[in-house]
Amino acid sequence: MKDLVEVIAKSLVDHPEEVVVTQTEESNAILVELKVAPSDMGKVIGRQGRIAKAIRTVVKAASSKCDKKVVVEILQ
């Protein structure tokens, strides 16, 4: 899941070298944290959170095989 979020985020932002994605696994959930440059924050979130919602939807669809809940957080 980490690689998927990283590829999507790097394709959206102006500064792909500042994209940092970390993944933490727990017993029944996977937490994916995304950090981008402050100037790119709007591009990752989108108007009214539409792009962030789309990223979460794609990750949820990709995670349907692994039987774990995946949570994507966008950090400042």
C-alpha cells in the first residue's frame, strides 16, 4: 500500500522529492501516513477533499485482497 500511495502522490505534486510515505501495520489494520511539501498540500487534498477521498478509495480497493483495513492519513 505504501508504494501505491507514493506513486499517486508523486504524480500529483510539484516537488516529488519531498513526498514521504510511512506504513505501520497493526493486528487488523494498516496505517499509511503521507507527508508532502506545504505548497503541495492543496494538490493532494483537492477541492473539498475530493483528491484525498479518491486516493483513499483506490487504496481501499487495492487492499480488498489482504483482509485488513487500510487508513490513509495526510499529515502537515
